[in-house]
Amino acid sequence: MTTRRDVVKALAAIAAAGALPRTARAASTDPAARDSIERIGLQLYTVRGLMAKDMPGTLAAVAAFGYREVEFAGYFGRTPSEVNQLLRDNGLTAPSTHLGLNDVRAGLDATVESAKAIGVRYLTVASLDMRAIKSGDDWKRTADVFSEVGRLVKAAGLRFAYHNHAVEFTPVNGVLPMDELITRTDPALVTFELDLYWAIKAGQDPLAFFGRYPGRFEMVHVKDATAAPALAMTDVGAGSVDWTRIFAAHESAGIRHYFVEHDNPTDPMASIRQSAAYLKALRF
């Protein structure tokens, strides 16, 4: 008969051999055995200028820096089959692509066809037309639209997601729009890509959202910020964000994909190289 003591001894032996899964290793006090990001991703908006000039060369460099996943923000005139081939040539996958809401809502069939040909799973709305959203009721209607579109996307075999900026954390009649979007949508139909920089810039603690809404954030944008009050965007690891603290909650948050992004880096290649090097060494 196997006792609890036997199980504990067996787990200790396996852990010593490095064979435990990531979730079991995460609790270890040994830094070398802590959790890490297995597949670091990059939002390609960071290198959009380079992508427009030389998409094959840019993706090759991205892969060489250690990225294994990318998130598209346009395909730069390439066909889905061409994009898929470039990904395969470089050992990359593209779990998500950024789109406008109308691309998903009105152009769903074509969007789904392209996504599936490339290997994209998440159709992620990058931002909203804020000219049409002013009141709390507007945000409620937006959440209802998300549910409607999410149902269609799910029926097509994909996942619908929304990416935030800072405006979702500005209270409207005492309510945060982000809270409205999350509470009024079904987790089976809508997930969220939490842009950690914009949440922090808006004065929010990402861990508070992870705690309130466990499992709702299947993707995150990883951007660093300089110290308050400036909180200027900077390369990952060069700022003040405590990544160990945030990523330690990855399981409760539901995070599956981590995409590095810098909106306007001075040197995009140097920026993504530094961010990748930092994240590859990070343990949490």
C-alpha cells in the first residue's frame, strides 16, 4: 500500500531529477527549479517597420533571439499560406493576431479562414473606436457585442479575445469599464489579453484583477515601465515592474501566452533582444 510518505519521497526524488512538470516545480525554494516562460512571444507591432521592409529577415531574427511565438498586427501583403510557411521555416507559431472589431464582426468568414491557414487560435481585438463609447451603457453594449461575436468565433472553432489600453481603467459613474467587460461576458466565449503596462500606467495592480477574475486572462502583453510618476514604457527588465511577483500568479490568472511589446522603441531589434534575454533568465 502506497502511503502519503511514500508519495512525498517519490515526488522529492523526481523533483531532484528535474522531471516534475512546471506547476509542481514552481513551489520549490531552489531558484533553478522555479517556474519560467517556456515559449516567449513577441507582438510584432514592436518591429512593424522592419516587418514592412523585410518580413522573412525580421521573423528569422525574432526566432534567433529566442522567441517561439508571435502575435501578428497585419500580414504586410503576404498570403496566409506564405505567412504559415515563414513561421514554419523559423520554428515559430502564431497563437494570436490583432484585429479591429469589424474584422471579426463583419468579416468573420474571411478572418477565420486566414487565421486557420496561418495557425492562429485567438482573434484578438486590439482596441475600440472610443468616439462611440462614452457612457456606462455604451460599455455594457460593448460587452454584449463581445458576447455575440465570441459566440460566433467559438462556433467557428477559434477563441475571441480583447486587448486593453488605459481607458478601460478610467471609472465611468464609479465603475471600471474593464470590470464591466469581464463580468458581462461568458468565460467560454470571451477571454482577455491583459496589457500589463497599460494597467499599471492607469494605477492598477494586475494581481488584483487576477484575484477578482481567475482564469480570465489567457494572454498578457509584457511591457516594462520606468519608476513612478513617469511610468514611461521601456524594455522588459529595464524598468520597475516586479515580473516575479506578477508571473507567480500565472496559474490563477490563466495565462497561456506572454507577448513582449514596446510601442515605440528607439532600436526595435535591440529592444526585443534585451527583453527576450531578460525573460529567458527569469524565474518565478
